[in-house]
Amino acid sequence: MTTTQVLRAGRRTGPAYGLALPFDLTGAPSARDLANGDWRLDATCRGRDHEWWFAKPTSARSRRAVRLCEACPVRQQCLAAGLLFGEEFGVWGGLTHIQRRPLIARLLTGVPLATVLATVLGEQHLVKVEAA
Ligand code: SF4
């Protein structure tokens, strides 16, 4: 199944936050923690004009949003949520939907989410996740 087919199947079966894609979450934030959204309380975009994050990816507003994401304290959780729940639109964790697509394809091959997050964000941005 292609990434597009997986995402479309998700759309048919339920809301984004009710349907986590089948990723290896070893060492990554849990689907429950990502879905409950408490991490958004510390988001840099909180209280700002969200249209920046959903503007055309090549626009000045979108580039401004991406720059703000780079210093966001919850960037890891945001990117993880955007990937895990197959968000098709907007900037999540500083990446546009176009940039996230190849990551989702990689995750669907079984590469752990924690590995992809580390590759994209660098180890220094990662919050240590304790083993359950
Ligand atoms: S990484 Fe960007 S989109 Fe995500 S919570 Fe932070 S500022 Fe908002």
C-alpha cells in the first residue's frame, strides 16, 4: 500500500486523532500522549495566527511559521503527532506536508519513529523517553 493509500484509508475509518498509523513507536512518545495534546500548551504557535502554519508552503507566512517551529520546545512531539496521525496539511514540527511524505513512507517500511525524529531534528532536540 502506498503512503497515499494508507492516508486515504485512515480518512475513511475515523478522525485523524483516533487512528495512528502502524509505526514502530519504540523509544518515541506514545500515541496516547501525542493524541491528548497536552504538549500543545508549551507550543510556540499557541495563541498565534494559525493560518501561517497552513499557508501555501512556498509563501512568506509559511517560511515564518517554519522559523518559529525551529525553536519550539515541543517540536519533537509536534512532528511525531503530524507523522503518526498522517496529517495531510499544514506545518508540523517545522516540516510541511510535502517534507513529511517521504518520512511517512520510510516509517511504513518499519523504521522506528524515534530514528526518524532523531534524523530530522538531531539528538539535541529529543526528549528522553523512558522505557515502559
Ligand atoms: S513545532 Fe511549530 S507547529 Fe508544532 S507546536 Fe511548535 S510552533 Fe506549533
